[in-house]
Amino acid sequence: MSRTIIVGDVHGCIRELEDLLSYVGYESKDRLVFVGDLVVRGPKPREVIALARSLNARAVRGNHEDRLLRWRAEKRAGGSLKIGNLTRRAAEALKPRDWEYLESMPLWLDLPEHGVRVVHAGLLPHIPIEDQSARTLLYIRSLGGGGVPMELRGEQSWAQSYHGHLHVVFGHNAQLEPEIAPRATGIDTGVVYGGRLTAMVLREGERPPPADERRSVLVSVPARRVYYEKLPRPAGADVELSARPSPFLRRAS
Ligand SMILES: [Mn+2]
């Protein structure tokens, strides 16, 4: 029986991706899906894309893939988009076939056999997927006043407010533990920061179980090291960076 394995943000951490596939006993008949941000920050962006391609994995676009694609489009148009060193390093490592793979990544992906929708960052509850902005799908972390999409961590989680028909599996918002909401599951557990790489594993036709049993379909492997020490964007402007040491860094020591 084949399974669907939905993998959190890999960020170039090829060894942990291999660890995870080995841990779940990946077989070629299994379907592999990524929540985006396969590249940038970690050590081996090209190897991760190459592995994803070779396993016929599907992947939704993350903000990092989106930035790479915009950088390249801009460059081809004779302009330039400012990118950081790590993004540049990933851009230089990618071969034409890898770029093709990036271009093939949609903003969201539905897995009707599991009643699941995969999106990189999240979405605005109560709004049809077709009407969501790309920016929201790629960057949302929380809801601000009046339910507007916010890119920083905030008090109101979009996921906890979401009660749609399809269960949303997402990444982007790195946390020590998976985020478990009634109808959504966040699986970015910050492997590149020295956290873990997490996946949701569903048997054929299986739907994500209710929140209190959700962990039964989640697996993870630890990072082998800290690859990126800079903190993810801090929580809301009211929270001082110094007041919130990264749990990822602590855990890795
Ligand atoms: Mn992201």
C-alpha cells in the first residue's frame, strides 16, 4: 500500500531529508510532497532539488523559491533584484533542470484522496483559495486586527481560525513542535536552525486525524547540526529579540 509523505521546510538539509526518508521507510510507490522552502539557508540546495526531482516529488512554492524565481526573471529582463548571500549561493548552485522544477511548483496543491490542501505559509480563513494573494500564501504567519494577514508571529493564529473543508498542511513558521490546529497542521520544525525535520505520513485514503490524535501521523528526525544561526524574524514588534532566545539554538547544543 502506498503512502503520502508530506515533508516540512528542508532548506537544503539533504542529510536530514535522507534521514527522514530512511526513518519512514520510503519506497518508490510512496508519494512525496514538500511544503516549499526546499532551498536556501542550509548547505545543499541543489542536492535537495535533485533528490525531489528524482523521486517525482511534488512541491508547493515557498517564499524562498519565489524569491529565486523573481530574481531570475528580473535578471533576464535586464534588471536586478537584491538578494542575500545565501539566496545567491542557492541561485548559483541550481542547474537548468532545477530551475524548471522550481517553476513547476504551484502556490497550493490539493490532495483530494486525503482531504488535504498543501500551502507554504498559510491562508486567510473564510476566503476561497483562488482569491488569496500569492503574498499571503507564501508569507502569512498570523492574523492582525480585522483579520488582515501578518508576516510576523502574532497572537492570532490563522490556522486556529481556519475551519475549512480541506485540512491545510503548511510550513514556513518554524517552531519547536508541529502546530496542531483543528483543521490545519504546521510542520516546519526548523531543521535548518538545528531543530527537526517533520513529515505527515498518511496511508492510502487516510485523512489527518482530529487534533488530539494528530501526532499519530507525524514523524520527525533531528537536525545533525545548526546550519543557520540567525533567528527567524522575531515575533511581533513588541517582543524584543533578546527576550526570546531561539529554542532551536538551545536544543542543538
Ligand atoms: Mn518560508
